[in-house]
Amino acid sequence: MANIKSQKKRILTNAKAAERNKAVKSELKTRVKSALATVGSDANEDQVRLAIKRLDKAAAKGVIHPNQAARRKSRLIKSVNAG
């Protein structure tokens, strides 16, 4: 355990950020999975739009790298168009 007060605070804030990032990443996986599951149905367009929105938001907040968001969006659109 750290002895320095600022380091103790950093440990707490890092834990909070990690928990928040974990929740965001989990939601990303869920959104992408639901978008892929609804391929060919009427609700698919909305699901894909929501997944892309969440990917963009996560990249903007620094949870994932912008290139990772772009890659995942590209793969999502590619699979939706193929199926």
C-alpha cells in the first residue's frame, strides 16, 4: 500500500475509472452482439445505429482507441451487409 496521500487518491480514482470502463466495454459487446443477432430483421437498423453510437462515444471518452472503434464499426457494417 502506498504511503503518499496523492498516490492513495490515485489508487481510488483509478479503481473508479476501471469500473466505469469495464461497464462501457461490456455494453459495447452487448450492443454489437445484439446488432449481429438481428441481421435481416426490421429492428436491425436501429440496433446497428445504437452499436455505432456507443462505439463512437467510447472512443471519444478514451475507453477504447479511436482506431479500434473504426475497425469494429467497419467489421460490423461489413457483416451486416453480407448477411
